[in-house]
Amino acid sequence: MPLTYISTTTASGSASLDITSGIDSTYNEYQFHMVNIHPATDSTAFGFQFNADGGSGFNETITSTIFKAEHNEGDSGTGLGYHTASDQGNGTAYQRVSYDMEIDSDEAYSGILTLYAPSSTTYVKHFVAKGNYIHHSGKYSQNTYVAGYINTTSAIDEISFKMESGNIDAGSIHMYGVG
Amino acid sequence: MATLAEWKTSLRAAHSSLTKNVDGVTITLSTDEYNATIDGWAQASFDKEVADNIIANGGESANYAQYRRDAYPSIGDQLDMQYKDAVNGTTTWKDAIAAIKTKYAKPS
């Protein structure tokens, strides 16, 4: 299915990156390409939240899962595991796609978040995100897989990205419609 | 380790104002947004410091299961320890697991 470019939002010492237009019934699937998201604070987490049509604030109810595969630069450590601290059970926090991010100037998170049928007023809204970054402990390539649903049948028309602590120093979110 | 209040004071000193990017436009946070953001950052930083301290030094935590999972040797290494214990009559595997369970204690 072809991708149709919609918009780019670029961070520059930003507390959050909010996209409040362009998410509607035009497409049944939206992709958010998160490119070189660099934190201003060491060892923090990057995540996203949604706002429903007519709602106030980025605080929708999310149930999610997250697991990761990891391997370090020293070729001495590998791992595959679920990360309980980063999932949510009907929670309203920003959903993590990374945690304990390294802050070095050449290190960042990149990945793709897919949101399905945001304008449906029948079904909850499913999302899947996969990406990679460098874990602050031991130079690990950390590959995270996040999935879940926004537990509302109201249409979702806004999304926000932010760090759990500190600004987003740099990076871009490119939004595409699929189909 | 800094208190939550100390984190808030420190973050306010470091950021006299904050901005966000909305649909490509940079906007200065309102006072309410600024306060909520600083409070959120302070809470996250405080919680992270508490967790890092427990990971390093051990202690009771509601997240004890995650800390134990991260600390246990790989399944392969545990099987190797059990094989050597069986051959040599040692208790290396049992001791290693017990040490991790003791370090990351379930809240009483």
C-alpha cells in the first residue's frame, strides 16, 4: 500500500511534539516515522499519547505491551525480554517506545508507529510501534516492540510525543497516510 | 539522592520557560502547562533515581519481579550451573538465585 506524506514536525529543545491536524477518516491507517529523536536528558524515556475528537489533553486510556531484543557493542551481552515497567493496563501515561536512552550526541531513537483506523467510532484503536535506540548502560542496541490499544470508541484526531523527563533536543516526526 | 522538591527546584532553575511544537509552530507553554511539565519531569527523575538505587543496592520494590528477571543469569548459564552443581555436589545455582531474590525483595 502506498504512503502519502502528510506533515513533518521537528524538535528543537521542545517539551513536546504535537500533531493536531491531518488525522481523520481520509486514511484507515497512519504511520509516524520517528527519526533521530535525541533527548536533552540522560537515561530518560520517549513516548506518545493521544487525544480523542472533542477531548481535552493527551490522556487517553491505553492497554499495551512492550518487549525488547538487545545486543551490545562489546559483543558480550544479548537479551530478549518483556519490560513490565513500560507497559500499561488501562493507564493514561505517555506510552513508552524507549527507556534509559543514551544521550551522547551521535545517539538517538528511530522507529515507526502505526495507528489503525483512528476515526472508527465502533472499535478501540490499535497501534504498533517498533524502533531502535542505544541503551545508556553498556552501549546496547535496544530494539523495542510496542503494541496496544486506545480504549475508546471515540475518534482519535491528535497525537503527542515527548520525553518522560527533559526536552526533545532534536529529531523529526514524519506523518504518512497509508492506502 | 535528591528529593522530589529538590528536583522541581533544580528543573525550574534550568528551564525558566519551555516551548512545544504544535503542527510545526513553536509555542511557549502556558503557566499551567509549564508547571505540569516541570512536575512530571521531576517525578520521572525522582522515580528513576529511586529505581536506579534499588537496582544497584537492592531493596524492597513493587517492581521486584522485573529487577529479578533482569538480574537472573540466562537460561543457558543456569543449566550449566545446575549441571556443574550436580557433578560437583555444589550449590552455585541455588545460591545465585537466592542472592537475587534476597537483593530485590518483594514488599512485605
